[in-house]
Amino acid sequence: MSQQQFENFTASSLYCAKCKTAMPVRERLLLVLPDRELYDYLCTGCASSVGQREVTAGDKLMARAAAPRPRRRAIAPRGLVP
Ligand SMILES: [Zn+2]
């Protein structure tokens, strides 16, 4: 389970109103719905929420489609062998 958290971790920075500067953020899974997941971004300085991200099922399908697929070998047509 801890491995999943590492996969979701993104080392990005967002502006924090409390710290009044761009701070590195922590991504936290906030809510899981049947068709989407909601992520919360927490400031690593003051732990306040600085943003949210929504990942829909469509985004996941797109990511899967973009992944490299195994190459198919061409099949020689039958009946052409002399
Ligand atoms: Zn902050």
C-alpha cells in the first residue's frame, strides 16, 4: 500500500496563501468516487490545503491507451505459397 503512495507523489510546488510563496506540496487522496478520484494538495510548510485535482475514469483510460502496446507480428496470407 505504501508503494501506491509513492507512485502518486508528485514533487510540484503550488502557491500557498499562508506562507505567501510557492511551496512544495504533498498529494493526498481525498475522495474516491465510482467515476473519479479527488486529490488534495497540502502545503508541506503549514499543512494547509492549497489545491485540488480531479482524476476521472476517462483520464485513466487515456493514460492506459498512451502506454506502449506489444507489437503484433504480421500474419502471412494463406493460399499464396507456390
Ligand atoms: Zn503553507
